[in-house]
Amino acid sequence: MTYFLYPGCSLEAGGSHYQVSVEAVAKALGLTLKEIADWNCCGASIHYVGGTELQTKTLNARNLALAQNQGGYDIIAPCSSCYIQMIKTAHEFEEDPKLAEELNQILAEGGLNYTGGVKVRHVLDVLYNDLGVERLAAAVKKPLTGLKVASYYGCQTTRPYGEYDSVENPHTMDEILEALGAEVVPFEHKAKCCGSGIFFTEMETCAPLAGGILGEAEERGADMIVTACPMCQMNLEIYQPRLNKMLGTEYDMPVVFVTQLMALAFGGDFKKDAALDRNIVSAAEVLKKSAA
Amino acid sequence: MATKAYDKSFREEVYQNVDSGEDVKLCMQCGVCGITCPLRGEMTHGPRQLWSLIRAGKREEVMNSPDIMLCTSCYSCKVRCPRGVKVIDVMHGLAHYALEQGIVPRKETAKFGKAFWDSIYKTGRVDETEVPMRYTMMAGPIHGIFNMLEMMDIGRALLAHKRMKFKIGPGLPPSKKIRGMKGLKKMLDKAKSMSPGKEG
Amino acid sequence: MDKNQACYLCKGCGLGEALDFENLEEVLGEAGISEVKTHDALCSPEGVALIQGDVDGGVNAMLIGACSSRVKNDEFNFGSEVIVERASLREQVLYCSEAEYEGEEEAGEDRQMLAADYLRMSAVKLTKSNVPVPFQLELEPETALLVVGGGVAGINAALAGAKTGVQVYLVEKEAALGGFLGKMAKLAPETPPYQELEDTGLTELVAQVEADDKIKVYTGTTVDKTEGAPGNFTITLSGGDSFRCGAIVQATGWLPYEPEKLAEELAYGSNPGIITNVDMEAKAKAGDLGGLNGVAFIQCAGSRDQNHLPYCSAVCCTVSLKQAMMVKEANPEAAVYVIYKDIRTPGQSEEVYREAQRKGVVFIRRDEDYPKISESGGKLAIETMDMTLNDTVEIDELDMVVLATGLKPNNPKVVDAPLVALGMDQEAAKKLAAESKAQCDDWSVLNLQYRQGPNLPTLKYAYPDSHFICFPYETRRTGIYAAGTVRRPMRVSQAVEDATGAALKAIQAAHAAAEGVAVHPRSGDMSFPEFAMQRCTQCKRCTEECPFGAINEDEKANPLPNPTRCRRCGVCMGACPERIISFKNYSVDMIGSMIKSIDVPEEDEEKPRVIVLACENDALPAIDMAARKGHKWSPYIRFIPVRCLGSVNLVWIADALSSGIDGVMLFGCRHGEDYQCHFIKGSELANVRMSKISETLDRLVLESDRVRVEEISFNEVDRVPEIIAEFMETIEEVGPNPYKGF
């Protein structure tokens, strides 16, 4: 199976461990990932400050057009923000003929054209639906037995379209983690917001949101928070010391990508495949607990 | 109690010039968006009341409301709105519209967002080292340096964990552009000219 | 008819193991039924064949001791000439009683006695039952349909009736057909995607009526007199024409709420720009909506307001949406506001709401207080609370303010004394009823020549009374159906549906009258009340209390029954102090004898006896379901099904208590405003009558605690054992009936 990988800006930098682990997981499962050549930024959550809605759709339409020209495979967008921006454009392109026409008028300025039909997929969607938990379980060589995880989806992983999972109470990642042998703790904050794109600039305001997520994970006895969104990973992890200062807490909660745990459980290397050395709040200690 | 007189000019302005602005018409004031918002406690009006203020023609109150730029883009309101109002798109549209008129509902987010968009407009991508640096420097040279020093712990940690490129300052070294940047720029300009309120 | 009686006892479902059948056969023998057969599964083809064989051999009256009479009706139906009585040994004996008590030797004795009593009662019932002979009208039954009211409901009722092939008379008081539909400019969107205003379609409807040779139209005409009964009504029209018909649909529509009454609250009459939705429709119809730049609609103008119409008219919101869309269509730049408490858009009207919003209509939610309307600079202005902004807001530059007023039925208001009696003494209730009757004395739609008055009785707000969930078009005058807005506020598409339903019901009623059978809820019942007139004392109770006005009176106050108006509830039988009213298969003597057949043990046996007279519409199914659910209750209880609590004659209470029975309960439907009684007034009348029972009990020197009325609805299954347990405790406290052994 061949897919496009749309890494987005995040996976090139702050979420580089996501990219490494996604590639390792794909390799272990026999998926071929091709990067969309010369892709551009999706606009992310903060696009509206500088750009109009149509400009943001233009950014995504260009990526869709490139994907179509380069083979039309389904696009995996591991970053939730990229996923949502791209799928939003893809959806509205199909639903609104007027918009489709406008976008093609715009794309023509750069010599491109898009006829629709390219599918945008979240990494969880592909893992859960194209492969299925049984196949994932079969690939496990070092089960994560004894590891208690809080499965945290955040917002843009399933919202707003609920394409492959419930928008209010998602479950796909829970099942994937269980297939790896981990114990998934009940987690009411699983689809609550961490502060997302304005966390960095409105940290005082958003601190209680992130604090609530870290707090519940701790209360539930989770060893770590597992996520599939680089924005969530970053907000919840690297700002923990600041959050602790602001909220008077002492969180020391590893926040890892689901693909990092998969790479590890599939027998991959801690560093080379799982890139777990790139987590600032180290998960090494708690991972020793499980057989992995 | 203050009496507010209804004025239809502002709502027409919003319907015509703001991205997704026409969705405001469809609100039936159930308030689900308001109670759904994770930052409801931080908002003075919240979406429902903003929509009512728009319909009532309260330009000042709406355009100067910091609420219009406090959206985290969590999409909860959008999925729960029984009328299918694209609540967050309207919020974003309003913020964009205010900024274009020189009104800055929330300074920090506006600065960061500008640096973000500038990066896209110049290189086609967002350089996660460059953008925060430019953002911090927007406070002016002196404050900028202080702000940058304040962010140093985070930068260092990211750098040490191979999650950031090394730069000694904004543009040093410069970020790479995508190959099709010229075309993208043309497209973005064209898109802007076709956006609501900018036609013709 | 010579009765050839037999009894069949079933041993299936566990009955065989639980009961001593030899003993039961002896009991039956003592009760006069010597021919008794048992079978392991009576409802099996073999069991049914066994009975059928006997029917073929001449058995024409049988007692089946098996399961509840509510089940296996197809299996145990041997034609209308064979009387079948059912003793519910399974539900009322086996399922609800304990097999044995801990530490007691006489296991199952109470259960056996229970079964024996049910067989004794059923045997009496069988003996006293006769095969009903359907009532036949003297004249050839008429099936023609009269439709009164030529609006959208009336026209559709007439068309639906004509389609079935019956002759239809359509009477309209105005000079032309159409009713309010003829005054409407457009209809709110009725078809997907609910975005375009629609034509009324009246021209086409009228053309269809005119082209139909089964429909005779009278315009400019009213009904002077309606005499007779279903299957045989005689109608006299204002023009002098007269004809017979079998059934009637009243589709007389609605009247707008009087806006003059809103002069104080909403300044109606103070400015020509303040108009009602009816005026607005007329303007739209006249194409007079040009030049409007600012229009506001005020919803609930005199609706959902205790000082005006307390109810929601259900259509005003959609009407305002429509009219707002019309204004927008005439001038897209116009500022249009709808000031509302709640937008209520039943059915698909929510889509109309959306469409109005898309067109730019602005909606403002107000509180309970009416907006203040004032004049400023030749324009109108409104000040109102905006609930979303939590502030008072002002809307000015308005050319027009439309008051969305509600609908009143075009029907005289008739209130019934027993129905308003709840929480009120009877005298006060009667006074209220008299006042309401006086109010409508001056006009009537049908001018019924009925003992109980010329109009359809109403429940509230002049809407005809009916069991609105089960029998929506029903009125309390059999064979007369209400359709459209005279029945409840509704929009055009609903009125069309209503009209079709009512027309078909009316035709069904005419056919039922011809066949001499009842309409619902006792559909197909061939029995009807017969009066032993020589013993009548002209007390008028039957003529006054019949919920359906079935009984007229002659000059000497003798009751004149109209069996085709009758619903066979037996309320008259319950009312009659002389006990002269009876059905072929249901009578005061029959139930009284059943009660007396119960074997009442001596006081020292400490086995009290309690009878429950249970309504067979709701209480009996609840009892059956409770038993099937596994609830257990005292084995000293004996249920006796009655057609309606209203048919309970007080003499039965006396019969029970004087034969040593310790307590009597009545299980009936809820009464009062949200009544559930299938016969409308039956359970209410039972309550009124029972409130007077203390005199009877005093005469017998008995405690009033021994008699209790309980309301029980169909779904209150779990309350059945609770109520029984509680009553049994009371009976224990009161002690044994001193009449035991007399």
C-alpha cells in the first residue's frame, strides 16, 4: 500500500520524533510512504491572522493538486492541524462547486489544476481502518504490558468531520494502544482542548486547559499521555515547567506519540525508530516498567 | 439599563465582508457554542452574544471584543451547532477583518500570527525556529532580546532533542523557500483579490 | 335461544401442576355446568379442534378456564352465535399467587379457592349472558356524508368522501368555497427543500369539487337543524333544503383572536401601521407589500398569555416566517425583525425558519413582557428586552408592526359539569357549565336536536372534546367528526390530512350504524342498552350523564335511546338507580350475581375477600402485564372486569359488602383535564358517584375505608401490587366485615 506523507512544518521541527516514528511504523507494517514533492504549509490554526479563508484554502488546494499530479494516493497527514486544514478544503471542494471553480481559477495562476477526489487521511484512520487492530497486534514483538497510558486525541484529530472516529468520544487510538498491550486508563479529557494554536501566545489563559489534561492523566495513574497531534504534544510537554510555575503543580508527565510506542512495540530501536530520545520529559523510566 | 438601538448597516457589512460572515444569519441563539467553548470563562460575550451584537449593529463592541481572537480552533462549537453555523470560521473571519482595519483584538496572537503568515507568504512553509524568533523580536530590539532570552530554556531544550534547527537569529541562516514559491505567491494574491469584501 | 353449556379447562402453561382439577370440576358442577373437559393445551390445534367438535355437536355457550381474555382471541372464537366466557386462571390465579407458603401445611389452598371463585363467577356470567342481536334502524340506513365548512379541511373531507363513492353534501356559510385559504396570499413552504413560498392551490381544489358529481355544494348556507342519529341524520339547511345523511364532518375552521383585546399591551388600533397577521395576509394577497423598509413581527401577541389565549396556536411562527419572507421578496433590502419568546416550528417548518434567516430576517428573543410600541417621526419604534444581549434594545424606522395573533376554534364553547368538577364542588361546576352554555346559546354550527344541547361538547377553549391521542377526530357526538383548525390549531398541510382521516372515520361510523355495531373503542360490539321502561322513574340521570348525548327525552322526561349514537360504555347502566338498563351480555344483575357467587369464608378462617371492579380498557391490561411480569399479590383479591368505571352501579358495592366481602376497589383511568378514560366521563362519574358512597356505607354501618377508587393507567404495571398490598393492610386494620355469614 502506497500513501503520500504530508509531514507539514511541524514534523520537520518540533514534531520530528513524530515523523521518525511514523516512518518506522510504516516500514514495519509494509506501507510505502512518499512525500508530496514541494508541498507548502497548510496555514495551521493561526492562518486567519494574515490570510483570508480563501487564501488558506488555496494553500491546501495546491497540496491537493500536487498530490493528484504526483499519483493521487491517499494523503496521510499525521499533524492534526494539517489534517484538518487539508480535509476541510477537500470536503468543501467536493460540496461547493462555486468554491471548486474559484480554487481552480486561483490554482491556474501557478499552472495547477485540481479535479477533486484525493483522500486526506489521519494516521489513526489508516492504522485503524486500512490495517486494523488485529494486524497491528500481530506485529507486536515487545508488548507494552503494564504500561498505563492516557489516550489523548485533542481536538482536530477527529473534529469537525468525524471522518473515522467519534467527534465527542473517540476510541480508535485506545484500541490501537490496547493492541500494543498497554492499559488505557479512562480519560474524560480525551477530546478536550489543550489550547492549541493560541497556547503559545495566550499561555496564562490556556494554562488551565493544559493543566486539566495533565491533572486528570496523573489522577488516573497514567504513566504517560499518548497523543497523535504534534501541537498537543508540544503544548503539554515542553511547557510543563512553566505550567507548574503558573498552576503551582509538579507535573512530570511524559507525552509521547502513539507511533513512538508502536515503533517500540514492533521491536524498533528506542532512538532510531521510536525517537524517544527526542522527548523532553523522558519516557525512558516509565517504559522500563513494561517488557518493551 | 442601556438601550441599544438596532442598526442594520453593520450586519450587512459582516455578511458581505467577513469570511463565513453570512453564517451569522443562521444562528438561533441556543447557546450551545457558548457553553461548549473551552475558554467560555475567559470570554465577555462568547459567540452567541457576538452574533446578536452583529445583528443589532454594535460595530464597536464586536470589533473591539478580544473574544473574536480567543478561539483555540478546537471545533467543538462547529460540531455541536444545531444550525451548522461554522462558528470558528466566523470567529476567524471576524478577527481577520478587525486586524485588516487596524484593530488588534489580542496583541500577542496577532504578532505571532503575522510572523507565521509572513513566513508562509515568503517561503511557502513555516520555519518553527524562524517564526518564534521573529515573533519575539517584534517587541522591539531591547524587549525582543529579553523575550528571546526568556524563551531560551525552551529553545535549548528543543535544540538538544533534535526538534529545532540552529539559528543565531532571525534569518540567520535564512529559511529555505519551496520551489514553486513564485506560483504560490501569485495564487495567494489572486485568492486575496477574490476574498469577500475584496472583489473588484 | 336454548343454551347448551360446556366448560373447557386448560392444563397448559403450568396450570395442570398448580391446580386440583377434580375439585374445579366439582365447583363447576355445583355452579350448574356439568359438561367439563380438560386439555393439556387448549389453544393448540388439537385443543381448538376438541372445542370445535363440541360446537358442531351443539354447544353454543362455553366457559374457557385458561388464560386472560385479552389473549388467544382468534383461537377461542367460534362465531358470533357462540357465547364464550373466559376465566383467567393463568394471569389472575397462577401467575399472581404463591404456590405455597413457608411452614404451612395447606399448600396452594388459597390458590385453589381463587381459581374456584373465578370459575363460579364465570359460570354465573355465562348463565346470564345472551347473544346480542344488532340494533337495526327503522329506516333504510343512510351512508351520505355531510361536511360543514368549505375551507381547506372541508373541501378535502368532501373530496376524500366522494372518492369512496358516497354522496357528499358540502355546506359553506360564505358565498364561495375556500374559507381562510381563500384569504391567503401564499403558503409557507410545504415541500422539500422548504425554501419557496407556495400557491394555495385553492382554484384547483374548487375545480375538483365542482367536477365531482358525488358532491353537492351549498354556499351561503348554514345548518338549521340536525336531527336523528348516525345512519339516520336528517339535516335541514337555512335555504330550506333537507336531506338524510349517515355521518357528519364539522370543519368550520377558526376565528382570529380579537386584536382589540391587545389595545393596551400592544397599542393595537393606535396607529394604522400596527396590524395583525391576518391583516398582513390580506395586504400580501392584495399585492400591497411594496415600499416597506422596516417591518417587525411580534410573536405570541395574545398567545401563551393567561390574560388572552393561554395556549400556543402552533402556526403563528410559521406564518410570520412566511410573511417575513414575503416582505424580503418584495424588498430584499428591508430590515425585517421577528421578536419572539420561542420560535415554534413543528414538522419541517424548521427549514422555513432557516430559509427566513438566510434571507436576512433578524430574530430577537424577548421575555414575557410585551415589547413597547411607540411612534416617532412618522415611523414606528419598538423597545424590547433582548434575552441574548440581556439588555433592552430599540428598533426604530419601522413602517409596520405585525402582531402574530393566535387561532380560536370556530365552535361554541360547551363545558360539562362533571369534567370541570375536579377540585371544585359539583354545584360550582354546574354553575360554570351553565354559564358556558349560556354563552353559546345564541349560535350553533350543527344545531343538534339532542337532549344535551345543540353543540359539540368541548374540553377547553371551545375545542371539541375527544380522546386526542387515540381518536383524534372523534367528538363526543358519535358519527360527527371534527377536522382541521376547529379541532386544534394546525397548518394547511395538517388540515388536509385531518380532513381525510375524519372523512374516512365518518364513513366508517355510518357503516357501523347500518350494521348495528359500535364504533371505537368497542368497535364491532353488537350489544346495546335496553330499557325496561315500565320501571323508569324519569329521574333523567341516564339522559344527563351519557357522555355521548345518546339519549333524548320525551316531554314526560322518559329516555329515548338512540342506539346508533351509543358507544356501549354502560354509563347509563351505572347511573340508573332503578337498574332498568341492561345489555344482552352485561347487566346490573349479572355482575351483582357474580359478586354474590364468591365463596366468602367464615370470619375465623382469617381469609378476607376483596373485589376489584377493573376497567377493561386500561386497568385490566395493566393487571395482566403485572402478573406476567411476575408480580405476586394477595390471593384474597377477585378481579371483575367492567366496560368502564362509569358503568359501575352502586348496588354492586352494596351487594359485595352485604355478602360479607371485606373491601371493594375500583380500578379506572385517570380523570380530569388530562383524562385517559376511553369513554371520556366514565371514570370521572365513578369518582363523583363514589364520593357519595359514604351514605350507603353509613346505612350499612360500615367503614368508608372499605371502598376505594384508584386511577391506574395502562403502563403503571408496577403499581398494581403496591396498590393491592396497601389496600389489604387497610382492610386488615379495619377488620372483618361484620356481615360475614349473614
